[in-house]
Amino acid sequence: MDDIALRAERVSKVFGQSRVLDDVSFELRRGEVLCLAGENGCGKSTLIKILNGVYTPEAGAAFSFGDAEAVSRITPRHARALGIHVIWQDLALFPHLSVAENIVFDDYVASPFRPLSRRAARQEAREVIERLGVPLDPDTRVEDLSIARRQLVAICRVLRAGARIVFMDEPTASLTRNEVQTLLEITRSLSAQGISIVFVSHRLSEVLAVCQRVTVLRNGALVGTYPTEGMTQTRLSQLMTGRELTLTPRHAACSGEPVLELRHLSRTGEFEDVSLTLHRGEILGLTGLLGAGRTELAHVLFGMNRPTGGELLKNGKPLTLRSNRDAIRNGIAHVSEDRLHLGLVQNQSINMNTAVTVLDELEKPRGFLSPRRLRELTAEWIRRLGTKVNDAELAVSSLSGGNQQRIVLAKWLATRPEVLILDCPTVGVDVGAKAGIFDIIRQLADEGMSIILISDEAGEIWMNSDRVVVLKAGRVSRELTPNAITEASLEEIINA
């Protein structure tokens, strides 16, 4: 038992009529990096919250730590005493406070009447920053840091709090390739110091690169725990989904007429002299490292920002967009990469989130919303996109990530766009849901919709695009045809 950091047995959890976890066992070794894998809705987050003391399991569960006597549940106080910490995807930092204040914050929660000594806080923060060996200035406000640096602050904070077991929830979702490599090296360093890491990620290549074992959940049940040595992404995908996922490269030759043309389009400080053409029924892949200007270009094409130079044409005619309402009226829709904050209103119903872009079309003669037409619209798009919904009156936050993304797509497809801009549409979406979303995207293109697919994942772009435009430092670096290159060479071009 000496090498066991945490063992959980017979863990079940029921919410209402739904059994979210069913007799799951989980084991974590000391100094191990273990992946907790599964599709959205498989029970990963629920298990983490039980192991962190947030949720209480059903009767019969048992938890043990090394040779300590087993207990029937873990409380939040117990979890902290054991050194169990979770770094959630939103990081839970205080942006208006300094790096040092965030790192030592837990000390002042535990002793709220203890006066804050900024000098002592800086010194304590420096000690843990030096231990981790990362480039952080204790005096910098967190709001002035990149996402990657904020993540380092979150790691420093749990180290300062005496972490022995750390759960990392989608830690690489918003990082560049170099930032990902840095984080993986830090994860290995923590493991070498004897800290146990549970790594949750939908990026299977990273899972196989950093983890020693992977525990797979499916539909609330344990599939098994497997060594990552010899494991492939294809095999892991099959274990997670229970089926073989097949998606062949699209690589269609597009001969449709030009729908959207960018001629030397610029926006000072963001991108410069971008010229490209999007054809009818085409999926145009737009890629490049984070900061290359991809999202900024999308915002201009959707009327959220104004260009400072160049020209935009739609169907051969000059187009001026003063707002996103102008873009919608001109048949342009935009799915943001920030699904949680910009794509959906989480506490609103599935019905309202689906119809929010076309509410004026659902009004009765006196201006009141027609509940019948609202339900019919939602039901139509749920059916067309294959969304798994128990009750459309429930908050959209009740859905898994993949089904939430389908609702975002439905919201914009309801406007009947000619041009659909998809900014990283599979961020935070599991491997099975990704395949379903790309099936939908391909079908839309086959039906004549023109699509700009933005992603920094070379595999997604290579598999699903008819043409690829690579941005670097705000300029077009290369324009490529996927069937003329390999996925590996595209990744090299993106990261060159």
C-alpha cells in the first residue's frame, strides 16, 4: 500500500433519476501522472468532486490513503488536510490581485483576521516560484498575464497549500504548442517530487505523452485502467466511446463561385494585408499559432470590429459591416471559441438559447413570443443535429460539452447563413462528440454553406478542410491544399 496515494472503491452517485456514477473504483499511485478519460457526461467531473469533498457519494463507498483506515466519504476539510487540490479549467484566480496575493490567498482565508504583509507574501510566493522554476513576477497583476502564466500561478498556489494530489481539468485547452510542452515538463517535474497528478484532457496525444496510466469511464461506469505504453489514440478513443470512430479526410475540390472575398484586409495591431477567397460549399481551414490573428480576423468578418484597411466583398459586391447585426443580415454567422461565456447563456433554457438569434421571427402579432413556435424551432434543430436533450426547458448548462456545442450551432444555423465562421468549435469537446460535430460541418458544406474553420489543431484542419490558409504574426504565411501535404507537414508549417 505504500505506493498508493488514493484508492476509492464502490463509488456511486445519483442525481434525481439519473445514475451518474455506478460502482466505480479508482486508484492513484504516489508520484504518478494518471489520465482520467471519457466522453463529456461520463462522470469524470462528478468523480473529481466526490474525491475533493464537494459531493457526497451513495452509501457503500470507501476511500483510503496509503495505510490509513478507510473512510466512507471525503469532506472538503478532509481533502485539504490530505493535500487534495483541483485546478479547474477557469483557474479560479483573482485577476485584480497580484501573483503573490493569489499564491498565498489560502493562508488568509484560513486566518481571515491575519493582516496581509505584502513583503511576506512576496517572499513566500518567490519561494514556491523558485521551487517550480517558472518565470513569474510576484508583483504582476494576474489580469495582465497570459492564460499560460495564469496557469502557472494556479499551480504555484496549490503547491504553496501543500498539494500532494492535484487534479488538472483541461489544462492545455487554451495553450500554444510551446506552452503545452512547458506545462507537460512542469507536470513531469511535480511527479518527480512525489506529487500525484490526475490529468483530464480531450487531447489524447498529450495524454499519451505525459501519463503513465489512463483510467477510462463510459456512461458513469469504469471501463478499466490501462498503461499508456503501447496505447494508441485510436484504441483509447474506442475505449472511451465503445465504438470505432471513422472519419476520412474530406479534401474536396471546390468549384463553387466566390461568396466572401478579402482584399488586403487589415486591422492595426491585429492582422495585416490578408487576402483570401471563400467559395460556395467550401470548408476553408484557417490556422496558425495562438496570437496569429485568427480570432481577430473572425471578429472583423462578423462585424464585431471594424477593419482599418482593405476591402470585403460578398457575392462580388462591396460589404461594410458596422456591427454583428449587419453581419447576420448579410448571411454571416459566427460560433465563438468561448462557448461558456459568449456562445451560450448558461442559466437560460435550451429553448431560449436555440432561438435567441431569431426571436423576432417567433413573435405573435402583438409582440409576444409564441411558446409553440419556440418549442417547434428547438425540436427541429435538436432532431437535425442529433442533440441529446431530455427536456428543452432545462438550463443549457445541464448538457454535456458536445451537446452544448450543437445548441450553439443550432442558434446560428437558425439564421440560415450563407457563411458560417467556426472558431475552434471542438474546444473542450470529447473525441466522440468531435466526430459528430465534424460530420455536421461536412454535411452543411455539402448542402452549399461556405464555412471558415479556425483551429490550431493540425489534425482537425487537415482532415476537414478543402483548402488551408496559415496565418503567422497577422499575415498570410501559406495557402495549401490538404491532399498535397501530410498532416505532419502541416503541423511543421504551423509551428515553424
